[in-house]
Amino acid sequence: MEVRWDVFLIIVGTAIVTFIPRVLPLMVLSRFQLPEWATKWLSYVPISVMAALVAQEIFKNGENISFSTNHVELLAAIPTFFIAIKTRSLLVTVLAGIIVVMVLRFLFPA
């Protein structure tokens, strides 16, 4: 197998560019004690990002926003949402969502 230097340098450069923005904030923020409000504010970031990603998958149908009920993902989101509220467990919620989507796709093939 031949390794081309230009491809190797692109992979190494991409790894460095990806690594720096992830590690640098951790290194800087680990040296400071954040105020209570900042810690609380930062605790909402993961759930906000997750909600934005899920909402995009549920409501976006091609290039348009769709609220139709013949959307399997939208129908699966309803019981999954209640399971998330009841269990407050990300793992259980994701597993329930996967199972509900599988069952709905089996029952209503596209």
C-alpha cells in the first residue's frame, strides 16, 4: 500500500485542526472557577443542541418544514418524548425512539 505524502499531510492537518478547538477550551476553562450562572448556562447547551438536531430531523421534509402526520419520525417522536419525560434517561430515550421508528416503519412501509 502506497502512502502519498500530500494525503498524509492533509489527514494530519485535519486532525490537528479538529483537535485544537476541542482541547484548547478545556485546557483554558479548567484553570478557572466559573461563576454559578455560567455553569448553569453551560449545562443547557447539550440539551439545546440535541433538541435542535432532533427537531431538524423530525420537522424537515426535504427542503421544507413539514408538520404532516404521515411522517414516521414525527409520529415516533410523540411516545419518545413522553418516555424521555418519564425516565429522564438519554439511553432509554434513544433506545425507545429507535424501537418506535423500527415498529412504525415495519407497520407503515414507505
